[in-house]
Amino acid sequence: MKDARPLATALADPVSVLGLGADAWTSLLSIARAERLDGSLAYRLADMPLPGPVARALEDARAEAEFGRTQALWEVEMARRALAPLGIAPILLKGSAFAFAGLPAAVGRVVGDLDILVPRDRIDEAEAALLGAGFVWAKDDPYTQGYYRRWMHELPPLIHPDRGGMIDLHHTILPLTARPTPDAGALVADSIEIAAGLRILCPADMIVHAACHLFADGDLSGGLRNLWDIDRLLRLFASAPDFWKKLDARARLHDMRGPVALALRLADRLFATPVEPRIAGHDRMRDALFIRRILARDGWGRPIRPLNRLGFYVRSHWMRMPPLMLARHLWIKARSK
């Protein structure tokens, strides 16, 4: 396999794996593991006739995903307990939100850190409560603390020394230095209560946030997994009346029309995701460059296309801050190593 496209094909169309030979299966599983999509693949292929070794490997991936889901839900409960006395209902983001809400995007998905959003005027209270609940700073040097608090969309990561769970405490969804400026107040105001003391973003904002995370706040590492999230969410949300109208309105509100359109087009090209053409638009040359980056894995699961990756790494920093600030930041980080 020259890149990760067979994995995208297998996720979109499980029948495509029929007839794979031993080497092709080894490559497919290696790429899926590297992209942290082996659990998702395992559930997609659960009803397929598979070779014995493949079936056992995917059974292990399902068990690992379920264990991770249980851990993630426990961390959600610990955060809820810490913040409940303050009357703060954290808004769950990304994988934890999918898992707690029982969304299709959660099936087999690896859940990493617990990402939660609280109103900015209450973030100091939330921080103190989590520290009081036993969390400590994962990064406590003065420069990192100052940089996060002044310029970022979240506080420095918090980790629980006993459980190992990590929390990213957000007050918005993009760095304050980034060019797009999402409306954090609208994210909070239109969030949905999913249980007592816990909330999730509304469906349209969930897609906007996924597009933010993928295209406006990083170098596309994990891009295939994030696009798979978007596919799973859209297949559920698109059946609701006026969803596409609401998504277009929220993308405009959050200054994210471009990233949302790109996310729709790439999900359509890789997974045949049903999208609204008037929102997705058309830009095949640009899309091809992004797809080349997203699929940059060889048959051993190793990164390939280093120049393409480097270009997106530079792009990610360029989008996050102005040139002089970027130069200063990179210089300080280089000297600290």
C-alpha cells in the first residue's frame, strides 16, 4: 500500500476488504494502528468473514477501545464532580462528548485527553476546583504558563498523578492569536444539556469545532481520524430539518466557512459522505494537497512525504500567530530544549 487510502476505503466500504491477502492485511492493520483508527475499523468489519489472525487482532482493538471509553467516561464524571459545587456545567468536546452522548462517532474511537469548555469569566474558578480535586500542571515552567494564559484557547494541560487522566480546560476553540475568531459566547449559549451538570455543543457547532481542530489548529496529524469523526457526525445530523442551513449560519458566525467547506469536501472525497454542495464548494487542486497530507502513511504505518508534512507544519504555526510572535515563540522553545 503506497498510502493510507485503502484504510479510508475500508472504513467507507467494508466489503472492499474481501479478498485481501496476508501482506495487504498487515499493511491495512499497521496503517489503522498508526492513525489510531484500528478500533473504528474493528467495529466496521465486525460482521465480515475475516482471516483468523485478523479477526483476533480486531477483537483486541475493540476491547482496547471499550476500555478506553470506560476510562474516558470516568474522567468525565471526575470533572463533573469537581465543578458541580460551583454550578459550572462543563461542555464536553471531541471524543468525550461523542462517548458520553452515545454518538456514532464514538464507536471504536480512541479517546485521548478530556477536553472541556467553560465560560471564560469562570475559567479561574474551574482551574482552582480541578487543582483542588488533585490535578497538577503537566507543564509548569513560567514561559509555558504565561504563553497559554495570554494567547491560547485553553489553560496548560492538567494531569491527575494517580489516574493519569489529562484535562484540557478551554475557554474557546482556537488560539486568541489565530486568524479565524469563533464566537465563544455563542458556543456556550447554544450548547445542549446532555445530563445533569454536563453539556455538549449543538450539532452544527460540533461540526464547526471538528473543522477548527482539523484545519485551523494543527498540522493535520490525525487528520484521517478527524475526518472520520466528521463523516459519522454528518450522517447522523444531516437528517434533521434545516441542518445544512444551521451549519452554514454557524460557520459564518464563527468565521469558519472555509475550514467547514474544506472538511465537507474531503469527507465526501474520502468517505463518500453526504454533503451540501452549496456549502462545500469546489477546489480540487487545494483538496488534492490536503488529501496527500492526510493519507501520508506507507504500508508499515510510517510517515511519508516529508516535504508535504513540513509544509503543513509551517502552515499550522503561521495560522496560529503573527510572524514576529511566531519567530519569538520558536526561538524561546528552541533555547529551552
